[in-house]
Amino acid sequence: MSFDREYAVVLPDGSFLQQMRQNADPTGYFFGSLFGPPPEPTAEGVRIFRTEADAQRAVDGLREQAQKVGVSDLFARVVCRVCGPWLVGDIGESIADEMGTFLRGEQ
């Protein structure tokens, strides 16, 4: 049985750092700039990192940006969750199979 870990960044207000998607400007940069600013990015959901180091780099980048606008200590932190094969769906049979495999020593 394998366990994966996923990491996310919690911001000072308790929300998670979001994965942002840049909205495409259908008119292109030149024509779009004639009619106003480009569209704002939209959130696609929580930004998930595969390693703790990647998540920590994101926190460091946020702190660096915050210091540029006068925030001396941004209280953002990295959080982790453990993901296993039984965390979704009907888990009874899969847990029994995993337990049987473990007890037989067939890891």
C-alpha cells in the first residue's frame, strides 16, 4: 500500500493559495490593449504541490512579494495531507484485500 502526500499553502486569512488561470484575450495583445486592460486571471481551485520543497518555495515567493509592499511577516504556511487508495469510493472490499495482503506478508 502506498501513501502519497500533497502539499498546499494556507494564507493568513485561512484560505488556500489558488491555482490561477490566465484568461485568453481573444483579440490579441494589440487590439485588446485598445479596448482596455486584459482580462483578470480566474481561480481554478486549490494549488496542489507534489513536494514540500515546492510548496515552501511558493511561500517564500509570497513573503518576498509581501515585503515589497511593506508586509514584514506574512503568516503563510505549508500544510500536508496523506492520500491513500481507500480515501474515495466504496472502500470496504479494498481495505479487506489490502489487510489480507499485509497479513500474508505479500507487500
